[in-house]
Amino acid sequence: MSTAFSEILAAAGGEPGRRTYRVPEDWHQGRTAYGGFSTALALATAIELGESLPPLRSAQVSMIAPVFGEVTVHARQIRRGRNATWMAAEVLRDGEVAFTASFVFMGPVASAVHVDDCPVPAGLIALDEAKGFENDRAPSFLRHNFDVRFAVPRSDDKRPEQCWWVRARDRVGLDPMVELVLCADALPPGVMSLLGPKTPVSTMQWQVNLLTPAPVTRDGWWLLRSTGDYAEAGCSSQRMAIWNAEGAPMLSGLQSVALFG
């Protein structure tokens, strides 16, 4: 049985800005919570504390130590300007900082600049034609909490790229920004296709920019792509992107991943 993310939020202890949560094992990725889970916990806590926040537009997180068992999330407002508000959050395990996040919420402003150079991947398999898959070796969080379909055809040419259709199985009642962040790190690192299936990997830092103030999609499905553009001495840099089911860009990001093999 999986534990819905909304149930975890509802069962939180403490008060706004200082919440305690229990991390179920079905949200684990190895010995720590899945990165999207930790980010979504921090974001939900920050949103609850903030008053009339504008939409989330950017986030930067550091995954410092394993997040598991009972954790405490502290959120605080750093600055509120005319258009933007900065919030910070920390996840603590046994009193030690295990995860930090910085969020920027910003309302729309008038601008003459209009750029959209975020095309969907070439050869994309349409959502309704994409085939789902199950993998008993997949991390616990993925098996229990997400539906996945292949988004590009299989190729014998190994490339440092992953591209899937992904949907959270239980998203009722979630803030749209929290739901998107919860799904956004579901892919394996782009370079995993070049590594053995048991090679340990660990995300160190993650930067995301939301490209819309109101992320929406059809039936909960998002198109995710991660592309490794450099890997050396056990450290990989990758670009990440998300589109909705109609191909509209929703999120772009960068991630630094440690490779232990």
C-alpha cells in the first residue's frame, strides 16, 4: 500500500512554518526520501506559512543528508518585495539539517520580451499511444506512487537521456505547484543509460524554474526529460525539462548528480 502525499501533509504535527512529518518507506529512493518528495514537503510548508503568495517561479534545493523517519521542516520568509517573495525552508532529521530549499514567488509584470525555445523532444510518442511499464527494480517511490509511460522510442544507440510520461497516482487536493514539483524529479539521471543498473547515484543540488504561473495538464500527465551534458570524476551535470500533455513548456532545470561508479 502506498501513502498519498496529501495524507502525509494532513497528518503533519506542529504549527505553520514548523511542521513535523513522517516519511513512509514507500516514498524512499534508496536510504533517503525521493528528492521530489523532500522538495514538495518544503514547498508545501513554505506556502502554508506565506500569506497570499504569488505563484512559485523558481526553486533551488540542496540534498545534504538522508531524509527518512520523522523529520521537521522549518520555513521562513526572507523578503517580501512589491512583486516577489523569497522563502527558505530546511528539513531536519534528529536536529541536523538534511535538506535546504530557497523559493521565489513572483507575480506577473509587464514585459515586451517573448521567447519560447522549448520544443518537445523529437520523435515523441503521444501520450495516448505511449506504453506503460513496470520495473520491480525501480525505487520504492516510483513503484508505489507514480504511473510511467515511455515517451520516446527505444534505441540501440545509448545516449545520456531519459524521457518519460509521468503521473502521480494520488494528486487530489494538492496545490498545482506542489504536484508539479512532486513529479519533477521522478526520472533517473540522464546518464543512467550509460551505467549499470546497480550503480549508486545521488543528487546534490537542483535548480528549477517554473515557466508558467499556473501549471495544468490533462489527467495529471507530465512529459519529463533529463539530459546529461557532462560527466567526469563522478559528477554529472544534467538539464531537465517538463511539458504538459499538450506540449506546453512547464518547467526547466539543472541538476548536479554524484555517480559512484
